[in-house]
Amino acid sequence: MPIFSVTLGSFSSLSVSASLSKSDLSPFLNFPNKLTLNLKSPSQSHQTATTKLFFSSNTQIHQNPDSVILQRPSPADPNDAARQARRSSDWKAAKAYKDSGVVYNGRVEGFNNGGLLVRFFSILGFLPFPQLSPLHSSKEPDKSIQEIAKGLIGSIMPIKVILADEDNKKLIFSEKEAAWSKFSKQVNVGDIFEVRVGNVEDYGAFVHLRFPDGLYHLTGLIHISEVSWDLIHDVGDILKEGDEVRVKVIGIDWEKSRIKLSIKQLEEDPLLETLDKVIPQDGSVDPDSLSGSDSSGIEPLPGLETILEELLQEDGIYDARISRQGFEKRVVSQDLQLWLSNAPPTNQRFTLLARAGRQVQEIYLTTSLDQEGIKKALQRVLERVP
């Protein structure tokens, strides 16, 4: 007959008959600790049994070759159901905040390499660093993002919920969106702002707008085409992170929360300087910069003659000829550039300017087309001319 060796906590071993009943084990079953029964028989020391023996609804024995373990499950925590119900309710609240766009004031409880950990009722959500308002980095430009994040722990931050996915447990916030709701109403097309340059990309520079309170609340983009009147290939040649410049608001996309800015539109267009000064419109003549009394003697800029011939093939254009030429104060581009006048055609005559190096040649087009029609005709011509 096999003998069961019973060990409980620090108690010494007990020899118990194999005919133990449920009532005989009850003193051990009422003990909260784990109870191990070592099953060893002289004749069955390597026996492999896998039977589960159930003594009651909340106590069971798992038998293996060397031991039997008795363990009573922990009683259910009555607060678990309440906590789960609250979390489910808070997820519904998060979705409601996202759908409504209402700003929530969340407490920053920590951060990691990617962003801030922000409390939303009983849920801990995430605010990626790119979704921070420029306010913080502009206040402390010499600090790293990790140092800034450490200083924000414990603060209350206005945020918007931009993702609430209960199934995947993803709750994402944006401080930028909250700042847009508050400060974008103070921005209008045509406004001029002092800005600080942030990230510089191939296609343009992101800059932070300074508001009357002296703080930077919103970010806008200066596209590469709006950085300078001169032809530039690398924005980084003109703008560096931390630079302070003045910009003009040229567009606002309210749906996408974007502001379009320009530096060059605060400067005088060098082409208009050519029209007004180098090539005077009042008929006065500067012998050093203007020639045109005999336009037939003006040699077209390289490539221009072919373009004029092609323009005459377009419907609605009856004549295209060089009227006069002048010289700019600086070289804008060595390549041939064509510029359309901002003025609409007058008496079927439209002004076109060709530029290369310092030379500018004024071209008169006799046409029945409007400004948009001339632009399309010119685009077709340039596609045909190599």
C-alpha cells in the first residue's frame, strides 16, 4: 500500500493512509497556503499519473509523478466589476470627446521615448511628441524634448482626443489640435507674424507663430516657393532652425488645421522693380538699362525666338514680338524664365516678360485670350519646346 507524504508550509512531514477522505483533509484545505502531497511508492516511484481529483467546488488536486498540489483559488474581488464598468464608461467618454472635438484638461503622469503619458479619467493615454504645442520648445529652445517632457510631469494640459480605440486599447491625444481650437481664430489671411523657424524640410520650413502674449502657439508652413523671389534649391541655404523671420499669412485650411505662410510676399517683387524702374512705364529712358527704339535690333534671349513662333500657332494669339529690353540690378537665374503680367490684357494686348541672367525682354502679345487662357497656351507651348 503506497504512503502519502504531506508537507504544508514549514510543518513537518506527516504519514497519512492512502484511504484519506475529504473530511480527513479538511484541516489542510482550510489553510490558505499551498499544500503539496508527495506521492512516492517503493514499487511505483516512476509512475506517471495525470488525474485531477476535486475535493470541493473551490479546491482541487493536480497530480504529477512526484507530487500533488492543493491550492484554493483567491476569492473574487468585488471591486473588479466596478473598476471594469468604470473603464468601459471612460472609453465611451473618450470616444465622445473625439467625436465632439471638446478640449479635455489631462494630467501628465510620465513620458517615454515617444511622448507623454496623460491621464484621462481612469485611462492612461498617449500624447506623441510631434503633437505637442510649439509653446514648450519655444520657451526652452536649448532643452531636449526629454528634458521638456520631464518638466511637464504633474502639469495639467489642454488636449484633444484624436484616437479612441477601446478594442486595441489605444487612446491618443494632441495638444496641437487643442491650441488650434483656441488660437486659430486670431489668424487671418494677410496678417503679418514674427515667427521662429522649427523643422526645415526639402519642400519648405515649419515655423512657429508668435502671438501678442509673446508665446508661440501655432505652427505654419513656408513652402519653398514662398521663401524667396530668387530660385533656390535648398531651403536650408536660406533658413536655419531657430531663425527669427517675418511672414505673411497667405492661406488657411480650416479643415486640415494648416496655415500657409510667405516670406517673399513681404518683399518687393524684383520683376515689378524691373517694370517700374529698369523699364519705366512712363516712357522715360535710361540709356544704360533700356533699349527699344528699334525693337527689330534686339536679339532674342536664347530659346525665346522658338517660343514666340510656337505661341503664334495657338488659337487666339495673333502677334508676339519683343518691344524692348532692360537689365536688372542682380542675377535672378541664368536659365530662361517667362513671367506673366498681373495686369489683364488691354485692347487685346498682353505683356509677357522673358528673363535670363540680368537681361529682361518685354514681349507684346496681341490676343483675344484672357489671362488664364494665355497661361494655358504658354504651358502647351513649353511642353512642345525642348
